[in-house]
Amino acid sequence: MARGSEFAQQVCKLCAQICKTCAEECKKHEAQHCQDCARACTRCADECSKMAA
């Protein structure tokens, strides 16, 4: 992104999709570490989506 790569937006969109998928899977499990992971992945997905915009 810092050097203006033509692929930066695509990479950020893919990262957001991956993190969203991870969050959805982790939310299905009751273990605390899964819930922590889901929250972290949701935050990551949100930030990657912002950068892709």
C-alpha cells in the first residue's frame, strides 16, 4: 500500500474475507480462546475492509 501497488485493494479485500470467515467459524465454539479469536478476526476484517475502500 505504501508504494501504491495495483494489488493493494485486492489483498485487503482478500484479507477481510479470510478474517470474516475465521471469525464466523470461531464464533461457533464456546471456548474462550475461540471467542477471543472471533473478536480479533472481526476487528481485522473491519480494518481490512476500510483499507480496501
